[in-house]
Amino acid sequence: MTKRPKGFITRLEELVGADNVLTDASDCWTYGYDNSRRHNPPDVVVFATEHDQVLKIILLCNTHEVPVVPRGRGTGTCGGTVPIRGGLVLSLERMDQILRLDTTNRYMVVEPGVINRAVQNHAATKNFFWPPDPSSADYCTVGGNLSFNAAGPRAVKYGTCRENILGLRAVTGSGKEIRTGVYTTKGVVGYDLTRLIVGSEGTLAIITEATLKLTPRPECLRTLRAIYNDIGHATAAIVRIMSQAATPAALEFIDAKAIDMVRDYAQMDFPQDAGAILIIEVDGFATSIGDATQAVVAAASGNGLIDLATADTEADASALWTARQALSPALRKVAPNKLNEDVVVPISRIPELIDGLDVISQQHDIPIINFGHAGNGNIHVNLLYDTQNPGQDRSARPCLEAVFNLVLTLDGTLSGEHGIGTEKQNYIGMEIDPVTLDLMRRIKQQFDPKDILNPGKMFPSL
């Protein structure tokens, strides 16, 4: 939007109140970024506080063909909330009410601006939880989680947002209110629009209310750490762990280069021949947690195992997680810039992925550090470089393309939880064929015929 339509700001102020509209460039600047570090300022920021306001704002923007970028707290990593065409950022952070908790039927109804941690805390008062647990849970919103189908370590057992949502209330790009889904755990009437909107990155509709499926909290949690001499033996252990009945609540992975980096950064005393680390959590009933833990220990044991530690206390468990938690600050110390990808491959092909990434790293002279959610093959691949180094700056994007090519040859996918946004939109055609992409574009046109919702995202340029 290069020029504001006449009377547009006045009408916005009438809809939501002047205190909920920002037009000063310095105020709007903050709403032009997310955790991808990309930035482009919007022309105006509007804070909605209720569903009817969202509906009227979308109708107004649809009339004037003003781009609308929905936003929670901006914790995403793929540029999904960056207003690359300016326009209006619609902040939903003030729609932060928990509307209903129904423990009898195991659901919670919330507005999109509710923080993930607030959902967990409220559910915990009745001994329930909502499984999606992204690392930004203390800051990110449920609306953002749903828009990008967010997940975290618990997804290996409990699934992503799509497996933990019952229904939505939303506003399409044409300004129509829709309700999708059910309040029950079963329902097959009509197309599953709920799970179409979840993960659509704000390109189809703006979520104004969500009915979350809750899960009873487990009575006990046990934490283990297994150290292996190489990635091949670690992967064999992952396959064994995931092939027995006691599915872990988390199964995290750290590769050899990440181990070396954390050893130097946090002064951690890992064995010098450590080639991979698995951090495992097992949950369940107090009466059966011992047997479940022993089953996982048995599966984790085998060739290549150097050390296996089990936490007896919360302090011990925290200590076992130290290496994983030290990775992000350590990465910032190693290089000023990084491309943080979240590819997924079948777990049996993790060794091929790690070996291939080593080759790509050497070919492009770009350090690559890997860790992630091993139980479902979702590996965070971190390309570390310095934009002030001309050679590395030139090599970073070709290196990334080589990474994506490798992932696809291993029957993988380009993103497991971060999404597409602007960061991967030029690569999506590597994975999705033209006919399918065209069908997706036509679905977008049905929801948003004037292309005002998060325009210029997800799809590659024609």
C-alpha cells in the first residue's frame, strides 16, 4: 500500500478506537519483523480485541484492496509475519482471553492471542495439557502456533497442532465468517477445513477462536541421555526406540559438530569420542513408568553406546538437558548470521543426511551444525556464515539449495514445523509439482479472491 485510501485510517479508528491504531513510522517499525530477521515496515498497525472487529477490518481492507498481515508475537522464523508489501498488520495479541475450559469433554476454547504457556498453565489446574510445545512457548501465541502448525519435542508422541485441534472460528480474505470442525473427538461431516487452515500461514483466513483438544497430564516423567560413538549407531538406537511400545515423550538429537561446539561453549565434559547424543523423555503412570523406562533403556542400548545416564531428580533431568539448551547461545557466538532450517527425513536416513551435510559444508565452506527432533526425523540444520565475508555471503544460498536437494533425494520434506513464509517460498517448487501448486493457488483464491491476506508468501513467484 503506497497510498492510504481516503478516510481509511479514520474508519479503522472508528472500528477499534484510536488507541488501537498505530500510524507513526517509529511505532509501526517494530511490527515489520519476526525472528527470521527480515524486516519491512507496515503502513499501519491495528490491534483487534474481538471477532467482530476482525470481520469489519477485513471487509474494509477487502474493499480498498489493502494487504493484511495477521500477527501474534512475531516469534516465527520464516518471515511469515513480515509485511513485505506494507499495508496493514493486524495484531491479535490483545485477543488474549481463555473463553472456556471443558475438562469433561477435554477441550479449551481460546482467542488467538493467548500465549501458549498460559494455555498450559490453565489446563494444568485441572491436570490437563495441550501438547504443542515450541521452544518459544513462553512468548508465542496459539494463533501463531496454529497458523504454522507448530510443534516441539512432544510431537513425537502427541503430534503437532493439527492433531490437537477440534475446531476454529475464522474470517476469510473476502470478509466471511466461517466455523470449522467440531467439539467432539470424532466428526467427518464435510471437508476438513480446520486442518486446511491450520498450517496455512495466514494466507486463507484469520483465526479468531480455537477449540483445542486437551490431553490428561502424565503422572511421571523420566529423562535419559545416551551418548554414541557415531551417528549410525545413534540412528539404529532411534529406530529401536521408536519400534517398541513405550513411545517416548521426547527424543532429541545432537550431532558431533554440535557436541564439539557445546563442549567449548559450556565447558561440558563429554567423552572425546562422542559422535551423537540422544536426550529421551518417557512419561506415563507412576505404576508403569519403571517398566516403560527400562524398555527405552533396553532399546537405546547396543553397539556404539558410550554412556547412558538416567535422571533421578528434576535437577538431574535439567543437567541432562543442558547441552540441548546451550545450543542456541553457542550458535550466536560461532557466527553472526545463520540460516536455520527444519528439514525432515525418514529416521532410517538420518545418517545419510548428516554425512551429506558434511560434504555440502566442505564444498561451500559453510559450517553446518545439526540437532533436532530425532524421533520423527525433524532435524534443525543451521548454516553458519558471515555476511561480511564475501565468499561465505555468496555461498550461503547455493549451500542451502544443495541442502534442500539432498533432503528431497532422501524422501524428506523442506519443513517440519517452521513453515514456508518468505524464507522457503522460492524452494517450494522443488518439493511440490506444478499441478498441485496450481490447485493450492486456486484454493487460496476461493478463500481470498483479492489476495489481501499475507500476500506474496508461501508460493513462488509466477
